[in-house]
Amino acid sequence: MTRFSAGGPAIDRLVQLLAKLPGLGPRSARRAALHLVKRKEALLSPLAQAMLSAAEDVRSCSVCRTLDTTDPCVICGDPSRDPALVCVVEDVADLWALERAGAYRGRYHVLGGTLSALDGVGPDDIGIPALAVRAAKAEVSEVILATNATVDGQTTAHYITAALAECGVVVSQLAHGVPFGGELDYLDDGTLGTALRARKPFTEGA
Ligand SMILES: [Zn+2]
């Protein structure tokens, strides 16, 4: 007996791929696929075009490692951003959260993860040597650690602090108010802005 396939292999494939998106299981993927195919001209075709151009144009910024369609990214290429401040975030989503909050006018370094012996993620994988090179430049005076308040996030923050010890920069971190295990992306803009303004020097055991 063959498995029931409502819309043929093309729609099946669509459902399978949609089901890989965060927050979408098979059931919601089927609903989303049906929603799309019912709106071929208004939604499915424009979405397909947008995905294609994103797939072609999105790249990692060679300076800060965020994702953008230009390299250097819009933030690194913006002369009005303060080059003295570099904020270290785990993920592009965290950068977007800080930008949404609108409380920060410096630059970024996107780790793209945290150190993890278990998953085989080492300092090179999250760009720490490149961050140290940036931090040693005369224009950089402060590195703000905005890694998540998880065990991995804090382990990574400690490692970075040690790696930057010889760079002659102040290393600070977001003030508490960021809940333990809290991810920046889930914080409201006001809380994030306050945590940023009330940042303090990074200390062992903090
Ligand atoms: Zn950049």
C-alpha cells in the first residue's frame, strides 16, 4: 500500500521542507503548504522568488560574520556606527534583537554558536581569533559580551575575556535583567536597551 499523498510529489516535497522550519511540525507544514498553493500568484511565486534571491545573495560578512547581501555588511559599512564598540552576540537573531531595540550604535561580532567540547565547536569555529585581531586595533576600545546567560554562553564569555586580555580593550557584559538561560531574541526591546546601557565590566564568576 502506498502512503496517501494529497497533492502529488511536488507538494509532498514542499511539505517535507516546510516541516524542517523551526516551529513547524508536519501538521502545520501541511497547512502552510496548502495555504501557499491556494495562493500561487499572490504568495507562492513571490515567496519562491524571494527565497531564490536570498539563496543567491546572502553571505557572511567578512568583518563581523553577520548575514547580509553585501560584504562588508550594512552595519560594518556604516560610517556613522561607532567603531570603538564591538558587541559579541551568539547568533544573527541576537544582533537583530539589539537592532530592533535601537539602543546600540556600535558594531558587532557574531559567534554563530558557543564553545562546546561535546559538539566539537572550538574557538576557530566561532571566530575568536578574528575577534582578537579586531579588538587589538587602535579604533576598538570596548568589547561588550552579549552572549546568552546559559552555561555555554557564560563559558564562551569567560574564554573570550581571557583571549582578549592582551588586546588593551575594556571587556564588559550586559547587566542582569537578562534572565538566566534567557535568549536575547525573546527579550522586549526596553529590557534589552536597559541591560545594554547598564553594562558592567566582565568579572569572573559573574
Ligand atoms: Zn559586518
